[in-house]
Amino acid sequence: GPHVPRELALVKVVGTGDKRVEALRIADIFRARVVDSSHSHFIFEVSGDSGKLNAFTELMGPLGLADISRTGVVAIASGAESL
């Protein structure tokens, strides 16, 4: 039946200069949150459906995508039904 699926990913992007600025701009569009950073990398936390996470990682690829850790999909039935 109807459900709400979500997935969580941690995405490491390594880069400097304009690539860092672009990575932050894309993260803002996807509502990703910076959970760790240094002068040479960001780790973003992003959640949503699998399509959103796939799109985010594809855009980060040319900007220095270094690593991804994904939870897999979790879901809950939608609607007001109780257990």
C-alpha cells in the first residue's frame, strides 16, 4: 500500500577552490547538511528517496566525490491507520 520511503547517505567530497563552492551550492539545493569539513573536504549528510540520493552523488562526481555510505531504504506506511 501507500508508504513513505527514505534513505540516508554520507557523501565525502574532496576538493579546493571553485569545486568547494560548487559542492556547497549543490548541497544547499538538495538540503544536504555538512557534518564534517576541512580545507580539503566536506562530508555531507543527505536524505530522501533513492532517486534524490542518486542525483546528488552524480552531481558530486565531477567535484571530487571520494566516498559514499548509504543506509538502504527504510519505509513506513502512510495514512492514519494504527497498529
